[in-house]
Amino acid sequence: MKIRRKQRQKRTHAVPWGILIAVAAVCFVAYCGVQGVMHIVDEWTEGLPSVEDSQVVTYSEKTRVYANDKTTLLAEFYLQDQEPVTIDQVNEYVLKGTVATEDERFYEHEGVDLMGIARALVNNLLGGDLEGASTITQQLVRGTLLSDEATEISFKRKIREAQLALEMEKVYSKDDILMMYLNTINYGDGCYGIEAAAQHYFQKSALDLTIAEAATLVGIPQSPTYNNPVTYPENSQKRRNTVLDRMLSNNVITKEEHDAAQAEPLTLNLAPTRSEDGIYLYPYFTSYVRQQLLESLSYDQVFAGGLTVYTTIDPTLQGYAEQAAQEAYESMADSGDTDVKLSLTCVDPHTGYVLAMIGGRDYGKGEGQTEFNLATDARRQAGSSFKMFTLAAAIEHYRSLPMDGARVLGMADDTHAYELIRCVRLFPGDAQGEDVLAADHWRAGLTKKNAALKDALDVCLESLRPRFLLEPERLIPVPQRKKLRKELREALLWQGYEENYDSAIRAVFVEGAGWLSPQDVKKQRQLPLVLRYRVDGMTKDGAYLSLEVEPWEYDLLLEQTRDHYKMKKH
């Protein structure tokens, strides 16, 4: 019996030691896990930009160009339509409505709202409306300091975003952060900032907005595309009413104000349509001024520097010049000359000031239009070592060359050579060949990044009038229109594998061969002339669409699809 008691005693003493060892092991593993996580977090947050940098939030200030009377506005050049304002220039419905809608605990948290994260998690798990937990400060960081990472969906980006948000709240006041947010957020239609949005949608200042108008604007940033009151008025009104509900629940407005605002129809007072390139008057002269500015200043200085430029152009003399040009065109038309263009420059002989300028007829990018300035082409700089008169001489030389497959017209700057026009054979049996625009990276937007190259291409198109464009491994007709058909404006391309949108192309119509698969097109020995695509598409609701489009329509659909998914990631 004594022996058994001793054995029992041994076993009872062994249990606590086992528990202690187990607890120690768990603690050790937890410690190692925490250390590992901390190490990863340290790596992710290494090299973050400083929130104390004076450039933490930069605004795109407009450069305004005036005539010599200093009042006639010729152009506004800008990267973003933006009009920064101070907190006293925004009414309380916008301020309080934004907080109530986007981050109701804004004035309580320190940049990251743990309670908000928990609430959103519970709500999403219980099947409620999908709810995010990013604070206003986090959204500001994402759109400014981490704009290059904004579309990235990862824990790393969220950790970096949270770290910067915490640091920003230590440096700036809540009101400062709120105004930085309101001055930079996207309100759709190219408007960035509450003042630009108020002026665009209602033609009034952000200080003078009504409750309903304020709620309309507050609701847009959640989805600047689908909550846009111009293109999606029903979505916008629904979102406006949601904002009003939150303003009521947060005691921003009374029940009477809430009900009255929700009963209002969505009424816009849109500002006049803005010029695509920011030019309002005398486009040939004003584009010439823009080119001169770009030769003397940096791109950012011209388009974001907030310059005020007074030119020498005289509105009265310019009016006389335009009248004279129109009378000349009408006179030539009466005699049967309809395809004639003229230029005119009026210069003060004492000062050299340009007082009036006519650079051509029908300035623009549409069919029958041109941006080529006949009055200045001999002096316009097309690159650091290339002048437009050289291109003009090259075009004449190109015209004189015999028709064969080796003819190439190009230009070069200090580092690159670009092929502009190349003579290629459309398909076997075509003895004459054809002048074809040879921009190998046309779809990649090379001309958007190189203004000089774009100018040179425009000159070639105007002078040589090629019927086709050269894309990688194929020809396509020169676009005759630049806007999508109504039925295509809401369509998207099928994403395919890893956003390989070209995989949506099911068949290609090739001149002389009919409909071929993309694989068969690649087997063509000759350069195929592609007239149409059959592609897999979808509606924005996800319904399948079978589409037949021209090549230029495919490119616009591609751009539309990429913009759609980019916006969804936000």
C-alpha cells in the first residue's frame, strides 16, 4: 500500500510540470510569432514618405492665358480641374455630411478606427451591405502619399496606409486633414476637390450649396463613375438620400430638413462644356503659346504651376482677321475651291508682337480638322534637335521617292528614332502598296507621352493622308469617328485570364480572307488588314455580350474596361 501511494504521489506532481512546460511552449511560439509579424511590419513600413513634407498634398493649380486686354480668357491648362479652398469657404453641410458619411468617428480616432474595423467586419459577416473601414485620414494617405499603390489590394498596402495615417494625425489637426481630403478627392467628370465640383455641377461655390446639393456631392466619391449625377442620375439620387439619412442620424440636419431635401428632384446646373485641351479662344494662336511655354518651362510648371500668362493677341484685330479669313473661304468656295486653307499673321513692326493669327481652318482632332498651324510650322520646335520645317522638307522628299516597300519617313530626337510613315504592301498582289502610319506603339499611347511626336504625326496625317494605321503585326483603317456607339458605352470587354483583354477577341475579319481566328491571323505571311473584331463582352452587371466592333472601337472599349475595373478597386 505504501508503494502505491508513492506512485500516485509521483503522478500528481508530474501534471503541473507538464502544464507549465506546455504554457511556456505556447508563450514561446506566440512570442516568436509576434516577433515575426513585427519584423514583417517593419519591412513593409520601411522607406515611407514623411508626412511632414511640405509637398505631402500638392494641388494642380491652373495656368490661365489671357489676351492683351488682361481680361479675355484664352485658355486654362491643368492636370486636374482643382480649386483648393479653406474651411471657411465650405458650408457645414459638406463638412459635417462628409464626416457622417465617410467616417463618423473622425474626431474621436487617431487615424485608424479599430471600432470601425470591428463594426464593418461584423456587419459584413452578418450579410449586411458591404462596408469599408478606411478613415478619412487613410483615404487621404491613399490618394496622396501612396497614390502609386492605391490600386494594390494587399495587407502590405493597408499596413503602410495605417502607419502613415497615425503619423499624419500627430502632425496635422483634424480640420486640416478634412480640408486636404475635400480639396483632393475625385468628384467625377474630371473634378478634384469640393470647390471644382460645386462650380461644375451647380455653378456656385461650395459655401453656397443647399443641403440637397451638398449631399449629392458628398455621395459621389464612393464611386465617381457610378454615382456621377450627369451619367447615372438615379444612382446619384439614391446615394444622395443615403447621405441625407446619415446626416440625420448624426444630428447634422433636422428631420424636417432631411425630408425636404429627399423630396427634391436631382437638379443640376452644369457649367458650360469645357474644352478638351483647355483652349477656349483663338486655338491656333493659343496652342502656339502653349508650345512656347513648354519649350521654356517644364510640363509641371505649365500644367500645374498656377501661372498667369498675358499674351500680345488683340481680340479686336483677331476678330477682323477671322472675318477676313471667312470671307476668303466663302469667295474661294464660290469659285469651286473648297479644299483650300490659308494662314495669316499680324505683327506690330515696332515691337514684334503678334496681334492676330490665323493658322488654318477647322482647328481640332475630328474628321476634316487639324491642329497643324500653317502660320508657325516653320518655326515650331518638334524636339530638342528637330524642327517642323525639317519635317515639311522630309515630307516633300518622301513624296518624290519611288513606290516600293522600303520607303520610310521618320524623325529623331537626341536619344530615339521614330518611324512616322512607312510604305507597306497591304497583301500579296497589291503592286502599288500604301502609305501607312507606322507607330508601333500606337495603342500604348506613345503620342500621349511625347507631344513633339504627336505634332509630327498630325502633320504627316494632314499632308500625306494615309488610309491605314500600323499596329503590331496588323493594319487597321484610320478611325473616322472617335466616340463609341450608344450601345457600346455601357459595355465592357471580357477580362480573360489575368486581365489579358486581347483574349476576348474571338474572330478577326481580314481583308481578302474573311473571318479568321486570332491564331490563324498570326500565321498570315502578309501584313493583314483588319476591318472588324468579334469579341466577348459583358454588361457592367456581368451579363454576357457578343460584340462586333471596328478596331478603333475595340481600343476605346479596352480603355473603358480598364477605367471601370480601376474604379472598382477604389
